[in-house]
Amino acid sequence: MIMLYFSGTGNSKYIAELFCSCMKANSLSAESYSIEEKHNFGKLISSSEIIGFCYPIYGSRVPRIMREFVKTYMEFIKNKKLIIFCTQLIFSGDGARVFTDMFPKNFIEVIYAEHFFMPNNICNFFLLPTASKGKIKKYLTRAERKMQFVCNNIKKRIVKKRGFNFISRILGLAQGLFMPIIEKKALDSVRVNNDCTQCRLCVSICPMKNLEYQNGKIVHKHNCTICYRCVNKCPQKAITVFFHGKVREQYKGLETG
């Protein structure tokens, strides 16, 4: 099996790689691949019976970059068995289930779906503080414990689909109601302030190739997927996306020291 993931600042990558490591410990083959990498994904998907997908959930909505990836490789995914993981800060309700909304009825078979709570990466909104090292360790401990449970279930062919019940769908609907509007607004929401030194790191790491260096400044191409990678990686804290409060302590990923 393979696990395909999109990770803005490292949380979903960690879960995808943790899954593969756990499955290998259970004597089952599993390899993880970022959808940003250059691979023959059609061949990878075609040659695998079980396909995993892992992504951060935004208000019960799959990130646009992952939706576009699925659309590109839709014909290869048909009739596959899927494992769906989503990472979240706040309970999304049906964050894993909404992935299936991209497919026609009976197009795929979901054999497992689960949610993983991970640290906040929105570093410039006062209601969402950046996690301390101690709190990050707690997130990791909880994720590792849950992943052991998940992998044991998969090995035993126990099917579990988190977020597929009626109550979860209602909670997801409530959270996702305004996400299309937010997503549309975010396309044009990137701001770069005067602290920018034009180091161009943001240009090189943007998963959407949304940022460019033009005439001595960083400009955007109206294609942001709200992953917050540039906001957290900018050495000068000069970039904001959607929320435009001052960047406080950046989220450096799952480095606990």
C-alpha cells in the first residue's frame, strides 16, 4: 500500500510517515509520498491495492491542492480501497468523510478513516496560540498511541470510519458552510510587509508556486491554498495569509528539542 499526503507545515507528513513505520513494524509494506514530489503517481496508484490519503482539514474541507491532485488521478483511484487520515486542531466532525465527496457513489471503498489532533500552525491569530514544546510532545504521544491502534485494526481487517455518522456530518456541515467563501478570499490574501528582505525562501517552498520575485519584491499569483508554510518559514515574519495580525511565535513543526 501507499500513503499519499499533503502537509503544509509538517503535521500531516508526520502522520503519514508514522503510519508507514507502524505498518512496517506489523510486517506490512507501506510507503509514503508527498503529492508535491515528482513521481509517476498514476503508476504508483495503479500498482497498489490500498491507497492512503493524509491531509490537514480546513473547516471540514479538503485542501484545494489535494482536491486538484485527486481530480488529476481520478481514473487511477477508481475501485481502490482507501485509508483516509486527516489532521486537525479542532474537531472537524467529518474531516475524513468529506474526502469521499469527490467521488461518485461506489467509486471507491473506504476501509479506514481517522482523525488526528495536531498542533496549531496559525501563528498570527490571537485565539490560536502556538503550542509549547511540552504540548507538542503530548500531541505526539497521543498520535503514536492512536496510530498503533489504527494499524492493529487494519492488520486485523477491522473497518472503522470516523466521521461517517449523521451527527459528525452535521458538525462538519456547520464548520464547512463558509469555507468556499474563505477559500475564494484566500486566493488574493497574501501580504508581504516592508520587513521582507527578498530572500525568496517563500518562493521556493510554496506548494502552489503562488509566489514570485518580480522587480525587487515578492508578488503572488492569486493561487494560495492557505497552508501557512510561508507564514511560518519566513525568517523576517514578513508574510501573512488570510489573517493579517502580527506574526508572533512561528510554528516550526514537530521539533520538540
